[in-house]
Amino acid sequence: MVNQSGWNGGLLIGHKQMAMVSRVQKHLNYHEGVYDIMPFIDGIGRELNPDIIRIKYTREQVAFYNEYMNFCKKDNVADFNSLSKYVVGMLSADKMRPLSITHLIVDEVQDTDSIQFTWISEHAKRGINTTIVGDDDQTIYSFRDAGGVKIFRQFDKAYNPNVFHLTKCFRCAPLILKYADTVIRKNKARYEKSLVSGRKGDKGKVTFIRSANAEDQFDVIKELVERNPHDWAILSRNNTTLDKMESYLEMPVTRIGGKSFWEGLEPSNILHLFSFFRQPGNIGLMKRVLSFFNEDEQILDMVWKTMSTRKVTFQQIDLPHDVSVLTKTLHKHMVSMMTDTLIKEEIEDRFKKIKDWLGMAGYKMSNTKGDPSVTRISLMSCYRWAIKDGWLKMLNIAAGMTMGSKKETSETEQNGICLCTLHGSKGLEWKKVIIINCNHDQIPSPKVIGEEGIEEERRLFFVGMTRAELELYITWNGKPSEFITESFPKVVELSEENAVIEGNEDLCLQ
């Protein structure tokens, strides 16, 4: 439908969007960093109701968003939310045709936001037979404004549809489903339903493991999975815990759902700098590099116009008089940085220069703990590539990585050990699942506020439990999660004397 709208600009996603936000942040001298700004850029972008925007966001945030949109317009780019709003607006105004279909089926509808629901409605009210499918107990994306149970109620009110309850689960063994059902029944904002396992044969296994401390917990899990290192998923509330768990395992693991290291803003900036040496006539790369070198936005526009008008590359132009020292330095060394070399001393000299430039731009080579920063790690990786295969080969690798990985891998591959966050596990399944660090200060997250937040965290725990087909292990150290305490008080009581509790139906509180 975007093609039908006539849009022919670029799409801002991931690090490209963060780089644009960084440009605006520097232009406005905004007091918050990029990672603090991104949530309200996304939130405002998803909201269709201007009254809600005025209530939820400050004038400063709205002003920043408006300037961000001005920058996008100037560069002829748009993020996904902007394009979605545009398409929905065109549909609502009858300036765009709906999809040429007779039936529309929308899966995972509980995860839709207001823009997406409006898109669905624009088709439904035009007579297209519309079926929505979802599970209100798996609404775990409120930070992306997912509607959850409210979506079902809106649809029910607007269209008076036929309603069918699919209560049979063919993934989880009966005992696992019974324990998961016991947890989710504590939520109030949900449709009442009785979950039944459709699996025949094995009733499944649920095991609770208490450890004295985090280290003991990791050791117990390590011993458990290394006994038979196949078909395991280790799930956690956050990636920090998974990083620690991975360091304990002495075998290859698969990380699912987490972002690549190179998708972070600083590593991505390093790749784009080297890509610029390979493509010095690329306007987008020029803007990206000079921006994270803290050049003024007006200078970027002047350089852009000169390069575009004269059809020349960056090193061929005469710079404006009031450019920064860093831009002048980059311009001066551009030709040498574009030239191939296999000489180790020359490569080392170039990396020293780049390290100095990044330092001038405010990039640190070590973090507050004294460990190498992501910037330094990025540079060292590129340095190894250059030493191994030459400068030009390294530039080609960097340029290729900025375009994203083309390698296709199956995320559900189950021949080993997978590490994944609870959020990242949604939609996946494994024969054996361990949910680690189910501590009172981890699950629910201490950051959540109010009953709505607690219920979403309970749904998240439910999602993790129902990833298991045959075996489910729930582990904690210290004080257990309130979700364990409220649903399985007998388990908590028994765990005071026994570190391992094998679950049975009698230990479920209904």
C-alpha cells in the first residue's frame, strides 16, 4: 500500500533512525540522550489522537518530534510510524483504495496499536470479511502501545462479530499448561477461558529450583543443560542475565531476539565512517559521519548542496569557511583514507588518527568500569580485518555490514541451547525450557507501575511458561517472584527445605 501511496523516499529503521534522532538532538542541543529520546519519538509517532499526545508528552518532547519530522522531510525519508499514519490517513479520506481482497485475517491482533487497528477497521467497514485472531493473555508489548484486550472489545463493539474461543493448546503438555493457567488466572483484565492441552501421552514435567545465590543458580543450570545439550531454551527477563549465563556455558549457544552488536548506535557509526571512505560521494553517509562528528546542521546542508550541484565527492569540494576543525581534518585526510594498503604500520597510523578524531567528537575508549567501550571494541574488530586482508577489504566488509546481514537462519532451530529474553521467546517453542532468575526483584520488573503493569508482567511470565512442550524449569535465588509466591505457595514452603521441587497437580493453587 505504500507503493500505491506514491511514496518514493527512504525508510528510517534501526540505527538509521537513531542517527537521525542524534542529528536533531545535537541541532537543538537537547538535554536528553538518544536512547532516552527514542521512546517518545516512537510513542508520539504511533498515536493518532492529538489530545492524547498533549496529555502524555511534554511540549519539549512534541517540539523535538516536530523538528525530527522536519529533518525527515528535508532528507526525503520517513520512519515506519509516519508511513503507517500516512497510509491510514489516505484510506480514511478515500484518497487510497483498500486492498483488493474479499477476506482479511489478522493474527496476533492483541499486539496491534491504534494505527494498525484503524487500518483494519478501514477495511472491515468497507465490507471486507474480517477475522481477528489473538490471545489477550499474550499481550506483552504495552511499550509499543499494543491494545491487548481493549482491541477485542473495540472490535466487538464496532462490528458485533461471531466469537469463537480456541481453548485447546497443542504445544504444552497437560501439567505445564495447568501451572501456566494457574498463574494467568490471577489477572483481572482478560477474557475468562479454560485452557486444555491437546497433547496425548506424556503429561509433562514442571520443576522448581531454588539456589542460594546467582552463581550457584548458573552452576546448577550449566550442569543440567550440559548433561544433554539438545532442545533447550534458557529464558530471562533481560539480556544482562543471559550474558552472564552465556559466560558460564562452555559450548556454543544461539542468542535469539537480541540485536546484533553492530546495530548499536556507536558501532554502527564506526561502520558508516569506514563506508564513507569507500563511497565519498554518498550524501547520506556524509551527513551521518559529519553529524556524529558534531558538525553544525547548516554546514551539512551547505556541503550537501555543493556535492549535489557540482556532482563531486566530499574530498573534491571546497569546504565552507566556518566548518569545525574535525570536519577540516577529515577532509584533509580523506584521500589517504580511501587508498588501499597492506602495510601494518600505515594501518596502525590510520587507526590512531581515527581514534583521535573520535576522541575529539566525545567518544570514549573505555567505560566507567575501565573496560573497553563499544567504540573501542568496534575499532579493534575493524583493525583486525584490515591487518588480515588489507585496508580496502576492511572498507568493503564495513560497507556490506551497514546494509544488513543477508544470511538467513532459522530462529527455531532446536539442536542445541538457545538463550532468549521472555519478550523474544513469544511465538517460539522448545521441548525443554528454563526460566532463570525468577527473583522478586526481577519478575515482575521493578520498573513497572500500577496494576496494569503487574498484569502485563504476569502475562510475560505466562508466555515464557507456555514456550515449553515437555519440560519446564523455574529457577530463582534468594526471594522468589511474587508470581511464584501467589500461585504456588506450597512450592515456596517446600523449597525452604528442598532446593529442587518436582511439580504435581496438588501443588497448583486454583
